Amino acid sequence: MNSDKMICKNCNKDIDDSAKYCPECGSSTGSRDEFYVDSDHLVEEIKKIIDEGIATRIIIKDENDRTLLDIPLAAGLVGALIAPWLAALGAIAALVVKCKIIVEKPN
């Protein structure tokens, strides 16, 4: 039995090392990349991330670290399914100056 533990990066609870999601808060245990982008390039950056095909989730936050959009991604996501998310991103880009993009990837 594997007794290795890790700490959830969202709620700081001890969870099994083999867990894909935290049983307490539901946060992914995969790796995360975070970067900032101005609103003029938001949609373009998100399209690039989706085209790479390695992200499992994209979270967009405003300057005050409030979540504006949380996009779960699945392998083989096609344009027709992602179009509503991109429309929402366009509306968000009109309201904020700078966004933080968090990209979750599998381990």
C-alpha cells in the first residue's frame, strides 16, 4: 500500500500521492502554470493553449484574484463545443484590463 502523501495546493489538506483530485475541495493535483495577459490578447492566448491540447482545465481570474471563468477541457474538444467559452472570453476581455490565466495539466 502506498502511504505517500502530498498537500493540496488549493486547501492545504493532506491527500494521497496517487490522487488526481483533492477529495476535500475537488481541485486537480496536476501541475499548474500561471501567467498574466492583458485583455487585448486574452482570447488569442486561450486559443493557443487549447490548440496545444495538453491542458485539462483553464481558469481565468481578474486583477483581484476572483475567478471569472473556469473551463474544463477534454481531449478532442472541437470548435463547436469551445465557441461558447470563447464568446464569454470576449465579454470578459471588454470588462477587465489584465487577467491571470491558470493552466492545469496532467502530471
